[in-house]
Amino acid sequence: MAKGDGVFKIRGDKIYVHGTINGKFYRKSTGKKVTPATKAWIKKADPLKVLAELIGENVLKVGTDLKSFGYEVLELTASNRGEQYQKDVVRAFEKRILPVFEGFKIEDIKPIDVVKFLESLKQELSNDRVKHIKNVFGLILDYAVDNEIIDKNPVRSKTVGQVDLSYIPENTQAYTPEEVKKLLDGAKGWLKVFLDLSFKTGIRTGEAMGLKWEDFDLERGILYLRRSISKGKITEQTKKTITNKQHYRRIPLFESSLKLLKTYYEVRPSDEWLFVNKDGRFFRESKTIVDYHFKPLCEKVGVKYKTLYATRRTYATIMKFAGEDFEKLQETMGHSKGSKITDKHYIDPRIIEAEHLRKDAKKREELFNLMIPKKDKEEE
């Protein structure tokens, strides 16, 4: 039998379990008799876990197949993550890692296998998503190292570290200040408010979709952000919520945004939600906004579409260029203080460089013009 296998066997009226743990094959009685209840138990129980308990082995040392070990690690570390993030981590393991490595024994995974895996992911996913999957893979194999299944983690190898995940895909770059002006000038009704808040507060698209009138203090000009919508599911957060995406935060509004909100409030289509579809319900998916509202606006005003979420990168880029305190910027965006994510994944260096060059050119033009004699009034 292969390392990492396991099966229940019925002999007479007793239930036995067979399997290989850490290279040694075992055949043990579970001590259970065959009954309708134990038959149901067989269908749900993990034979290798049962065998491990019977022989007194550490459950993390059960077998070396990636599937059973990976699920075990993700379950053991689930308390470190919020419910939604845990689901995302498990999904990355099931949908991306397992289809490629399920047939591998953990000790047979080499750095070159991981390099090929990451490079293939780059062809269809954003770099941020590839990094997330890499981190999940690395976590599982870190536990394999700690439990002496392997000596070194191939995901942490030098060659894997050289896989370039720093490239910013064209469709996730920020909008330029000129493009922002065109979009805000061209937008009408609820879409104008949606884009104004997205560009001027840096909130996530799902957070903008989840806004309610009760979240605003229009007298003091403050937005109390506390929820997000993704794939139709509403995620509510409080000050005590711990998650990888912090949706709960307080954001002071620009005077222009506050004025726009007060005007919009007078003609609000819903007393509960800020933004609703033609049926009067909240938007369940951003795709509806993108396909039927935002992309047509981009085409109308002559701005290249760079995703709706790019409004968030635009805010971060513009505010950094304008000299906003970096910790304050991170607080507004819901990033942890000192996190590298803000600078690394939300600041578009191309926009900052272009704006610096333009500002520098303007200064040099002013200096140049100071040295050029002006026409006398008599000559004019």
C-alpha cells in the first residue's frame, strides 16, 4: 500500500483499519462492532486519523500525501483567520494546488515543480492571487518541515523566490488624475456618487456596494464603514472583528463628496441602501456595475478601462503623491500599520513618476520664462 493511504475493513462483526503511517504499515482493530451507527461513522471518519490515534502517533505525521496533510494544517490553523479568509485559503488549496500536486508525495515536491506551478498561474491570475496561493502552499510545507517529513521547504527555496511576481498587470494600474476628472465629470446620478466615493476615499468596490445611509454622519462629514458585498453575500464587521480584510473603519469625507451626498440624499432611490439596481435591490455583484455602467462611461469619455477596483489604487497613488501621511493612508484604506501591501500593490509608480515629471517640467518652465525678456507695453 502507498504511503498516506488508509481504509476501514469489516471482519465478522468488527471494524478494522489498515494504513501506512511514516513508512510503516499497520492493521488495527478499532474496537467497534458493526452497527447502523458505526456504519455511518465509517463514511465520515478519516481512517488515517483513527489509525494514528490507535498507535499514538502525532496526527500531523499521518502519511505524506499532500491532500490529507494539507487539509489537516489548514484546519489546525483556521483560528488564525476569519471565516471568509479561511474559506478562501481552502479554496486556493482545493482549486489550484491540489489539481497539480495531489499525485505527489510531499517529500517528492521539488523547487522546480513549484517554479513551473507559479509560472503557469501567472498566465491566468493576477500576481496578488498567485502570491496568495504561494503563501498557502508555503504554510502547509512549513508544517511538513517542522514535523520532520521534509528537511527543506521547496516554496522557500532561492529559485522559487526568484519567480517575478512584482509585475503590475496592465488592467490593474491606477487611473491618471486627468482620467479621474473625465470620469467624474462624465458620470451622472448614482454612478457619479459611487465613483466619487471610490476615488476619494479608497474604499473597496464591495464596500462601496454595501454602503447604507445609516453609515454616514452627514452633519460631521464622516463615513463609518462596516460592511462589504461579494458574490451576493454581505459581510458585516465590528471594531472587534479580526480578518485579513478590515472593512470596519472611520473615514472623514472630502467637502466635495459631502456636498454631492447631501444632494443625492434628496433624490435617494432607497431609504436603506445608497446604490440599488433597477429592481430597487442592492447590487449583488460588481460585474453588473462594470458591464452596464462603468465600461460604457469609460468609452463615452474616452478613458481606457482599467477595472473598477483600480479606483482604490488610484486613491492610494494620488494621496501618496500629494504627500499624505503614509500611516494615515494605510488607516483610511484598512491596511495594517507598517504593512508593505499598500506601497507594493496599491501605489502605481508609473502615475507618480509621470506626475513628478510634469510638476518638475512646470517648475523649469517658470524658471525659463523668468529669464526671457517680456515685451514692452509700447511694443504691444
